[in-house]
Amino acid sequence: MSAVTIRNLSEEVHRALKLRAAQHNRSTEAEIRAILEMAVRSEGRLRLGTALADRSRALGLRRGDVEALEAGRVGGPAEPVRLG
């Protein structure tokens, strides 16, 4: 796990972090981790599973369609392509 050192943090900010941590029943270090995780977690990021489900719904794909595709799938590993 990585470690980060923050230098020149004002006393006012440090006190505010300690207070916020106490309000959330966490240590100051845990509170800072939570703040950083929230800051870098993008609300607009593309989630592949959600995007595929949305696209399937938009195309009118139903569970029966998926089951038909799965039933037609040949089991086992794919054969290598033979060139020439």
C-alpha cells in the first residue's frame, strides 16, 4: 500500500479534518483516505456492465435472446486459424 506525506498543512485545515473525522467516527487518517477516494472516483466514468446493459435495452434485447445466443455457442476452446 502506498503512503503519502502532506507537508505545510495549516493548523486550521488539520483541526477541520480532525473534527470531520470525529463526526464520522473515524481516525483522521481514515477520514483523509475517504476524502481522497471520493475526490478521485469520477461520477461520470463509464461502467462497462452498465453501458452494455443500457445498450442491450436500447436495442430491445431480451433474456430469451441472450439464452438463444448462449445455446448456439460451441463449447470448448476455439481452434487456431490456419493460414495458407
